[in-house]
Amino acid sequence: MGLVDYLKTQFLEIIQWEDDARDTISFRFPDLNKEIKRGAQLIVRESQVAQFVYLGQFGDTFRPGTWTLTTDNIPVLSTLRGWKYGFESPFKADVYFVSTRLFTGNKWGTANPVMMRDPDLGVVRVRAYGTYDFRVVDPKLFLKEVAGTDDHFRVDEFSDAMRSRIVSVFSDALASAGVPVFDVSSRYQELGEALLPLINPQVRSKYGIEFPSFIVENVSVPQEVEQAVDRRTSMSVVGSLNDYVKFQMAESMTSAGGGSAAGAAAQLGAGLAMGQQIAQALGAGGPAPAAGLPELLTPADAARAMGVTESDVLGALADGSLKGKKIGAAWRIPRPALEQFLKS
């Protein structure tokens, strides 16, 4: 082997990553302890970014294209090495290729229940899981915070490294969104879309990635909370049954016509007894008295007086069954209106 041939084997003339694996996010070019010669060709394909690292410091970043490595093309590296008049001799540097394509169908989930504050239930523990798509948008930050010096960083390693971080970001975003647990199960798609603007700024600034899609497939709560949901449904049914009993009593009194008043009164008493039995069977209880309350109540005051949730009071105000006055975004309920509502 001649001297020229020997020297060629000691220098890198072409640097490229021929990516044929769909699960690789970043890849360190294997230099085999060779140096990069002046004028070497750097080939960066579509959906790739090449990042130079010199002595642990980030150098120049190259987007897709074919680049000839000269002083003009590597100004950051020239500064790091202290080349005053450009480089003529070969040099060593690590070259990381980072894939910027979209990685789809990645799973996320809570290994343990996470705490969130619910407007109806207070603090509650929830479990959740789903899928997400992601791409790298800041190669330097991604290499620094996620991949590190790994020479072949894959999606499965990313999932392991990011699982707890994604759950933490999800928990913060869910708390910020303020979506009640009662409404989550019917709004999975909306929830994922609503969380994206809250999640992306965090993962972009912390890890250099972005989620084009974040899907919540399931959010579950402890059994006792599920029982509370069932109880709330039962309470709604009680309200409907009371209306039905009233209707039946009116029909009975009408059909009685000229019959005895005693018969009508007996039917009325039977109807009231049946309504009370149904309410007791479902655990509804009787309404709290309005005596001793202020003349003007907030929805929270009314909820405490009736032994229901504030959202139930707001629902009654919205459908008009409970009369109140809306001042800006706040409701105020006159005490006579609450007393009338309890009698109805």
C-alpha cells in the first residue's frame, strides 16, 4: 500500500447515514477513530439533521443536502477549535444524525394512579393511558436531555426514558384544563385535542420534541368514585320519578271526578309514600331546609343547603327549574326561589 492510499484510509471523506431502520431516532456516525479531512462530503437526507459535537460542545447543525466541509460551512466548529485562518489539517468531531420524521402509535400510561383536583369531587386518583405521535424539532436539546451520548437511540429506549415524564406532563395539563372526571369518559377525543396546546410547549422546551397527536383512550377512577357516579345518576332518576308521581296523583284526582274526597286523599297519600320509598331506596334523602339561610345565596351555599354538588345547582339554574340571577359569570339565588324549588 502506497503512502497516498494509506493516508486515504486514515481520513473520513464521506459522512452519511443510510437509515434503513424505522425505529432509530438518533445515530452517531462511526468514525473508527478516523479524522475528518478538509473538503469532506457530508450527506444529509430528507427527514434527517446532522449535528456536530466537539469535545462535548455542540457545533454546527446541518439540514438536508450535500455539504462540503470548509471553514465557511462550519463557523461554530471553527470558533470552538480556535481556527483563526481556516482549517487545513484534519480534525476529529462526533457527528450525530437525528431523524426528524414522525414516529406514530407510541403508547403512554400511568404505572400508578396520579392525583388531580376535580371541581366536583375535590382531589381524586385517576389512571389513564393512550397513544401519541412525536417528532424531534430541536436536535441539540433532544440529544442533551433525552438521547445523550447513545450511539444508536431507538424508539423503545425513548418510550422507556419518557414514560414517567409524559405522565407528569399529562397530569399537569389535565389539572390545568379543569375537565371534571364525570365528563372525561364522554370526551376522550376532545380531551386529547384540548391537552395538546398545554403539553406541546412543555415537551418542546424541555425535550426538543413535539406531539402532533396525543390520544387519551381511557381514564379510570377508583371504585368508590365510580359508585359516586352511579349515585349521582340515581339522584337524577329520583328527580324524574318524583315528577312522575306528581303526574300520577293529578291523573288519579282527575279520574276520580265526583268520587269521594277520602279516596282521592288516600291515593294522594299512597303516591307520596311511594315517592318517599323510592327516594329512600336510592339513598336520595330529603332536601335540606332553607331556613336560616341568607337572603341571597351563591350556588355553593345552595348546594350545601340541599346536600348536592355545586354542578347540580348550576344545572338546575341552567334549565330554569331553579330561579336565580346571573351577574357576569356568577349566579346569585334569592332564598324564596330556593324555598320554592325545594317545595316543587
